[in-house]
Amino acid sequence: LLSIVTPEDGRTRADEVRNGAFSTIAFIVGGFTSIVSGYLGMQIATYANARTALEARRGIAPAFMAAFRSGAVMGFLLAGLGLLNLFIVIQVFSRFYGDDWKGVYEAITGYGLGGSSIALFGRVGGGIQTKTGLSQRDRRDSASGRVGIRHQIMVESVLGVGSGGEWAVVFPILQCV
């Protein structure tokens, strides 16, 4: 398979192999970052839900502030973790690549792909529903995904209006039936 790859102008096959190896490393680091972020996010969300429920006894304003602050902490932590790991990957790769910034940025594309792949499989695998013992469509489960499906249908319908076809608007709604 590698024999059919033709390098870009000014690059050799060794450059392409090195770029592939570093992309693989970046993919693994991105996947690991996604796994750690998912675990930390789930831990923070669990504690935040309990804390918000306790604050709800005092009123809606304290409950809202507890939920808002917990969400802010989780958002900043996860974004900071992703950026920190990406910064470290860029710094390490730039030591090997030297002044070839194009090669560095081609190699770190694997970081985003790795993180996205893990997040995708976590969502496709059922997410939180598999941990509750309820099916994804069970009405007793507050995280059953019905709100997400409704939002997806709304977005698809709006996008269908832009395409100009009436079936593009109706088809997403028919998917629910």
C-alpha cells in the first residue's frame, strides 16, 4: 500500500512515513484525552447533579447557580485538558520536525480524529443509558435522547428548507414515525 503513495513536491517517502507515524501517535494521544475527558466529565456531572438536587431544596436560584457553576468548571476543565495535551503534542512534534510546520500540522490532525472517534463510539455505544439498565427509548430515563432526536429533526428540517425541496423538510419528520 505504501508503494502507491506518491510524495508531495519536495518530500520523500521517508517524510511521508514519518508523518504517518506521528499522525498515529497523535491519534492515540487524542483518543486517550477523549477517554480521560469523558471520565472526568461524568464524575463532575454526577457530583453536580447531587449538589444541584440538594440546593433545589432552598429554591430555584441556588439550584441554578450550583448547576451553572458546575457546568462552567466542567467546561473549563475539559477544554483546558484538550488544549494542554494539544500544546504538548505540538511542542514534542516540532522538536522532530524542526522548521517544517506544514508537517507538524499534518501530523496533529490525528489528534482531533482520535478524540472524535472515541467520542463517537461513546455516543453510538449508548452513552449513559447502558449504565442505567434502561433502553435508550425508555420514557423513565431522563437521558433517553428524545430531546436530542427532536433537535436533530428540527435542524434537518431547517436545512431542508435551504435546499429547496419539500421532501427535504418532510423526510426528517417522517423518520420519527
